[in-house]
Amino acid sequence: MTDFALSSYLAAERESVEPALEDVVSRLESDLPPDVGAAIRHGVMGGGKRLRPILCATAYRACSKEDPVPVNGAVYALAAALELIHCYSLMHDDLPCMDDAELRRGQATTHVAHGEVATARAGAALIPAAALQALAAAGELGCGSGVAVEVARELMQAAGAGGMVGGQWLDLEGEGQELGGEQLDDLYGGKTGALLTASLVVGAKAAGAGGPVVEAMRRYGRAIGLAFQITDDILDATQSAETLGKEPSDAVLAKSTYVALYGLEKARERARAQVADAVRALDSENVDSLPLRALASYIVEREA
């Protein structure tokens, strides 16, 4: 593969995502009680890789029929909707009734800083906010009303009981149990894979991609979603809280993981195999995107 300066690309993309997030958070702060607004700001603007919005914007550019693809702030406004859902999931994941985490991204988790009630309400408020954000941004991009609704539906389905929330439920149910490989794949496909996949599909649909290309992006997303969670398992087993920005918790919570089920080396092999599947999905529809190919490798090479 041709060399691609991924670190520079990720830094530039994060710089484009942050203003879009600031805009929506500021609007929410003006509409919500101060304690809920403060919790939203803490949970959303506290840093992070911004991988989901970056994937969304990258997929949009990869699938756009315009040449060259115009730089459009509405693309990042759309991408921000993915990050709102992701941040809500982290805020709720960290609550005492779930993972009971006190550290996230190297700082106090939202419920530690702002209280459990405000955090629960803030997370809940981000769900409809993300749907409205996606609808409005799709309109700004010139998508017809039908496509805008498809985009919002894709996001909400990925966030709901058939996707991320369902995966979180399976994660809680699986604590203290020994899950098999298929069960673990189902859990990861919901908890992590659903929203990563939606990031690609939302970007592709907003760009006007045809069905076969959208499905190729869906396959790519599912593959990198599983690779991402396997890599999380590996990092949780091998890295310190200082490196991760949070306390390793899988062993403490007695969770089934790829490392526990297959061992470190086999887990790494399976993550790499998913990356290869992701690249094959791009090749199947001739999606010529160096950033997407580099991002697939980054998923398993990252150190936090």
C-alpha cells in the first residue's frame, strides 16, 4: 500500500470535528438545565480519538460523486451526530450500575465529576439530539428528505436495542460467564461494531452511494468494528491505566474477552484477519480510499 500520513490525517480531521461538536454542545447547553448541560460538555468535549466522525467524513469523501469533493462543514456536522451517540454510550457505560468506572481519557468520568443523575439525564438527552443533528446536517448537504430520514434511521438503529444498547445489555449479562466465540462476536457486533458500521454507512448514504457500495462499506465497518473490540481486549490485558487513560477492567469485572478465550497471539491473528476482510470489502466495489485502508490498519496497531 502507498505510504499514507495517517497521523497527520487524523489530527487534521479531529480539528474539523471539534468545532461541529462545540456548536451542538453549546446549543444543548442553552436548552437544558445547567447541570445536564455541564455533564454533556464534560462527556462530549473531553477529548478522544473521534474515530466515528472521522470514519463518517472519510466515507462521505470516498463515496462522493463530485470531483474534487468540496470541503463542507455540513459533513462534519453530520459526523458529529455519530460522536454524540458514542459519548452518550461512554457516559452510561461508566455509571456505577454498569462498569463503575472512575477514569476516562485520563480524567474523572462524568458521573464522578457531575453526579449520577445529571449524567444519566445528559446521556439520554444526547440520543434525540443526535437524530436531529443527523437530519439537519443531511439537509445542509443537499440530501433529499428520503435520504435524510434513511441517515437518521441508520444512526438510531445502530444505537438501539438491535445494536449498541443491545450489545451493552449482552455485556452486562455476560459478566461472570464464559461466553463462546459466536456469543462474543454477537456482543461485540452490537456494543462496538454497530456504531462504527453506521459511521461508514451514514457517510456513504449521505454522499449518494449506490446499494452495492453502501453494502461494501457496511462489511468494512463490521470487520473493523470487531477488530477494534478485539484490540481493546488486548490493550486491556497488556496496558496500564496511564497508557489507556482508564483503568483496565475486564478481569476485575470477570468479562469474557478474546484474550481470555483464545490467548493473546490468537486474538491478534483474528484482529488482523478482520482488517484483511475490511480491505477486501473495499476492493469488492473498487472503493479507492487510502485513508480507509490506513484506518483499518490503525484499528489494530493503536496503543490506546
